[in-house]
Amino acid sequence: MSNRWIWPFELEEKIGEGGMGAVYRARYVKDDRRVAVKLIPENFCTNKTTTARFRRELELLKTLRHPNIVHCFGGVCGDKQNFYAMELVDGGSLSRLLKQRGRLHWKEVVEYAQQMCAALAHAHKLNIIHRDVKPSNFLITRKGQIQLCDFGVALVANESKLTADGKTVGSVAYMAPEQITGKPVSAQTDLYSLGCVMFEMLTGQLPFEGKTLVETMQRHVTGEVPGIAATVPNAPALLDKLIADLLEKNPADRPQSAQGVLNRLVDILDYPVAGDRRPQKAAAVAKSAWADFSVQTGKWRGTLGRVLPMGLMLIVIVWLLVSNRSLMRHQEFSQRSEERWVETFHSGQPADRMEAVRRLGELGVVGTESVPTLIEGLSDDDEQLRAACAIALKQTGYAGKPAITKLVGLQNKDPSDHVRVQASDALDSIRSAEPESSWPVDLLIVGFAGAMLVWFSLKSRGASSERESPPVPKRKPAPTPRN
């Protein structure tokens, strides 16, 4: 290191350091390009575990090609020299950003988390579990793009371990309960750590923190999952629920995939903003009008008696129109969400497909693609997926009628008792469902209110004309002539 050269790189200042080596800003002399170089100091090269992990990290980074994962250009792994070059991310790390700002706005958190999920979904698709998801391992470009780095302790499923059973690797502040207790890890392990990172971004605090490492570990394993509502009252309830799901102690209770979490994050940004004030404004206008009329009650009592019914009808119409617009926005959101989950079902991994089926069941049927997708899932080889599709179809009501034939077949012939039971329940629910009215209730009410408004207006005009017409004098009978 005295000459600051590792050919063909000229090393400049150190920009990071960890348990497996240091990272330097460097100049690639062939084209004068700036890159980042990670290397193991020569005195650590004799440690076989360290060099094996470094070699594994280099191999993994070569296979990972994704916009949200730092790009590796290649490197050297030898007896005395171990290094690799990667793209230089010039915006610092998420950890640095949190130190500067304390915490982030919930919309910014959701946007960053979407990119984090995209990176994890790509890694998990290749059976790579990061095992050290934390703010310092998320780099940020000057354009705000997140890039996941440091796969030094990553694990490839079904390959030989570099960590003995019962040992823990990772950062305690973001470590999942199964990591702490030395149990097998999975994609849900990374999702737990992601939940910790999102909680910290929103609140500026760690979800589980003790005075000692042992106390922190204990809180991860047994502590109650904290909510964000008290600290971030303006955050959507859907975001609070998502973080609570990510921090579940049991991996099976967490979201099934990073892609599923990404879809939920997109839904959170698409969800209509709560607290539309227009109905309240309409009510306030009506209240103000009522007060003005009340002041003039004695003088305008007759006018109030005619105008009040029409005013009330007008308020009802305005309220229903505003409410109907809000309902339409919710329907549009549900349709977009449905399209994403249908796409996930057709292109995802088994865990993604299960998550998609569950979410389609929660949404019910909004568009035209859900029922055919769920019917397709009834023919899948996976017993759990068939059962999940039957459960989802149970919640579609009358719209699930096209699935009756397939459900009858499962009820009678499926080799799984669980699938047969779920198919039977779905059949009972669908057969007993009534078709939805083709005339929206709101439209009928608006029509009725409009008719009443016209009737009151005509009646008021008739009464007014009666009062304004002069009375016709009664003609006296002609006197009887005398003889």
C-alpha cells in the first residue's frame, strides 16, 4: 500500500471499511475513469474464511446485474492479492443520509424501499440471501437511485456454508430472530431486516434497541413489534401494517417475497389520500346558509319553508357526488393493484404466486382478469396454490360463477383433503351469492333527490303564483225588479 497502486488502479482516499476489507476511490489508468476498489489487506489474506467469503462475494456480484445493485467490473483473488473494482456511487450511503436528516418523509421512504425491494427480489430470484441488509449497505447516487452493495456474508441456497451452524452473521440492530438463534435463513430474513431499515428511515430510531448487544438480540426475538403511528402520524395505515408484517417474529408470517412487498409499496403510493375535505366544505356552506336564514326567521319564515327542503336536497346531491368520486378513485386503485398482482402471478416464483393469489382474494374481483387467473391456479401442481386459489375465489361472490365447474371437479377428485374442503367452501359461497345491482345505489338516490328538488320547485312556484294573483271579487246578484 506504500505506493498506492494495484495495477491497473491508482488508489486514492479510503471511502469505506468493514470486517472484510476496505474500499478506496481509485482511478482506472487505462481510461482515467473513477471507480471503487475493495480489497483485503495483505495481512488478512492468510485467513481462509475471509478469502473464501471475498471470493464468493466477487462471484456473486458478477452474476448480479440490476440497476439497484452495485455493478462489479471484476477482480483478482490470489494468495497475496485480493481485490475487485466496482462502480463508484457518488451520493454516499443511506446511513450517512439518516445521520444528516434524522428521518425521512414517508413518501421518500416508500420510494427508496421500492428500489430496495427490486434489488432484493433480483437477488432472491437467483437464490441469493444477502443476510446483512442495513442502511450502510444501500448506496445512493446523486440522482437518488438506491444500489445494494456488500454481499460479503451472502448465502446461496443449497450451496456449502461458510458459517457454522448455530453461528450468527450480520448486524445485530437489523438481524432477524432466526439469524440470532442460529436457525436457517431465507428470503424472509432479508425482508425482516428491510422492515428494520424502513422503520429507522421513518422514525429516526431502531425498532429494537437495548443497552447491550444481548438485550438488543433479546428484543428482536421476543420484543413487541412497535408501530409508527405515534411517531409519524401522517403516514398511511397501509405502511404501518406493512412494516408490522415485515417485523413478524415467525418468517412464515412475513410477506412471502420482496416482489410482493414491492407491489404493496406501489399500492401505498397509489392509494387515494385520506381526508378529502370537500364534503366537509359542502356541509360548512350549508351550515352557514342555515345560520343566515335563522337570523331572518321572523321576516323570511315563508321563504325558509320553501327554500329549506331544496337546500337540503342540494346538500345531499353534492355529498353523494363527492362520495361517488372518492369511490371511483378507490375502484381505480383496486383495478391497478389487481393488474399488478395478476402480472406477478404469471411471471413470479412460487412464493410470489402465493402472495399474488392471497392479495387477489383480499381485493375481491374488480376487473376481468382475476377470476380466469384464479381458475388457472386451480389446475396447478402445487397443492397449497390450489387451496389458496379456492380460498380467493370464495371471496369473489357472484363474479366467481365461471369457476363452479372447476371447483366441483376439485371437490370430488382432488387428492388433497385440504383442497377438497376449500373447494367445497368456495362453491357454497359462490352459489349463495346474489348478483350485484346494475344500478348503483348512489345514482338512484341522486335521481330521487333530483326529482324531489324539481317537485318542491314546481310546488313553490304554484304557491307563489296563488299568493300573487289578485282575488276575483264576487259579483253581487242583481236586484229583483218590483212590479
